[in-house]
Amino acid sequence: MRIKYWKLIRPDAITVWRSELVKSRLNWYYLVMENKLPAKFMIAKKVFVDINALNEYSLEELWELHDTLSKDFNKLRESVYSGKLNLEELEEPHESKATYLDVKIEIAHKIIEKCELCEWKCGVNRHNKVGMCRLGTDAYVTTYFLHVGEEAPLVPSGTIFYGSCNFRCVFCQNHDISQETPFQGIKVGPRDLATIQEYLRLEGARNINHVGGEPTPNLPIILESLKHLNINVPQLWNSNMYLSEHSLKLLIDIVDIWLPDFKYGNNDCALKYSKVTRYFDVVSRNLGVICNNRDPIIIRHLVLPNHIDCCTKKVLEWIANNCKHALVNIMSQYRPEYLVLRDPRKYMEIARTPTYDEMNVAYNFAKELGISYEEVS
């Protein structure tokens, strides 16, 4: 497989890997990126079960099977990671046997019959009508390209923007693809999505960056695309992290590096600006699972003006106490957009960019807490 790494155009995307701290904290991702280890989805395709007709199983039975196969997956992954086993020596997938990935795909498709992919848990049968995310069973890709504006360890990132979102952020910079219907872009099936990922990897992508909008409503098609993807590439989940425990369970043995947002330090601010309930409870729960799993993770925190004490400090304190191995991007990119720009008097407190002093307070507080942010901020 010939990958065009010559397309790297940011010097820090090369020099960042001279940091032993970055290499250590993103070790699994780095080794997959460099083709020294297989991505998790490729390992999941080598965990077999002597079952073919998975659609005949109930959701409860599928989850029981999933939990058993998860143990087999982790044993196999550890053997591959430690160098005791070469994945290529294992049996290739074939039609007479289902795989761990197949089980995940079947579960995801069953979940949207009474949808609980995200924490809204709207219960809609998305085969018949759209859910809170405004999606049925189709997925829309609005654009895909080699992104050179992401964090240095990720550049160039094979970024796929999906239409739809489960948030209603009043300052959304991508509101045209996340909140406005009908969704722009092209309707894609699993094979189409696999072809896009292969193209991006061969063009020089260090990873496949699933983003939007929000990728979570598109989970069934994303998982199924990996069944048709036969090229090694790290899977990156770039998300608001308002996904359900079910979705996180489906993703935890698939995602090679996480790029979550952690915007709000409390539930009230999230309700006011993103129109979601229990935000801090849900996001901290999900990040806790990922951090306890010691997965590679770069947490993004967007600094909002006038929200240093209620949000920035609370988020950074949580990270310092619960996810010490995370790299953290403390972002100054906030600007008033969308509804805030249209009616600044209604959102006066966030109708400006963060000040130099606010950003310094955020950086200094992170430094006091021992958070590693300079490598990716």
C-alpha cells in the first residue's frame, strides 16, 4: 500500500512526533497510522462466531454475543500489540461465519428501529420517520478531503463531514450541514463510504475523521462501511460525545483515537446554548469510559467568552482528575455565528470572541492542573 505522505504541508505535523509524551499517549494510534499495527476494525473482522443469520437474533441475544466476542477481541488485540501474533496469519472472513464487526453492525441497525443511538433516546423507528437528528436510515456526506487544520498529530486528516446533528447550538459554524434540512451533500451507502475512506488513505490521510454535524446518527452505515474497507487506517471519532451507552459500547473496540468536544462545565449552559439536557453528566460518563480504557484521546475544549469559571475551569478540573493521559486542545476559535450573529442582543454574553486575558486564564489554569495542552493547542 503506497500512501502519499508527501502531501504533509504543516511542519508541526512532523515535529510533533519528536515528543516522547505525544508518542507515548497516542501510541496505539501512532503505530496504526504508520502501518505497524492493524486498526481495531481489522482485528474485529478476525474475531469469528459460527453464526450467519444474525438477523434472527433478538437485540438482547446480540448484546450477549457482543459481550462474549469483546473478550475475544481484547485477547487478540493484546496478542497483536505485544507482537506475539501477526494478524495476517489468521483466518480471513468468509460468508459462513459472522464476525465481531458483523454483530456490531446488526445491533446498530436494530437500535434504530427504536432509536437510542444518542442520549436523546427519541425511540423513533427511523425506517419510517426521522429521529431527533432529522435522519432516517440514509447517511449524507456533505464533503470529504484531506484536512490540514486539525491538531498536529492528525494532519493530514481524512475528514468526512456528515449531515445532521443531535445538538442545536446557537453559535454553530456548520449549521448549514448540521441543522438545515434537506441535508446537503450526497447520499452514501456502506460501500460508497468505504471507497471514500480508501481514497483518502491512499491520498495521504493519517486517519479517517468521522465528523459533521455529528457522526453518531450515521453509526449503522459507518460501521457497515468498515466491512467493505480493506485498507489499514486509524478510525477517529470527532464527536460532541452525546452518544448513548449503547453506541459507545459499539464504538469502543472500533475507534483508534478519540477527538471529543467537551464544551460545557455544567448542564445549564449546555441547555441554553445547545438545547440538550444532562450534558455534563452524559459527556463526562462517556469520556470516563474512554479514559478508563486508556484509549488515545485528544479532548477539545472551546473557550466561550464569559464562561471561564462556569465552563472552562470545570471542564479542565474534570480532565485533570479523570483523564490524566489525555492531550487537550484549549481552543480560542470561538466566534459568534448563526443565531448569535443574527440576534446578538439575545446572546450578549457570547456575542464576541474570547479575549486575550480569558485565554491566558484558561492556559494558566491548565498548566496549574498539570494538563498537557501545549502540544496540540
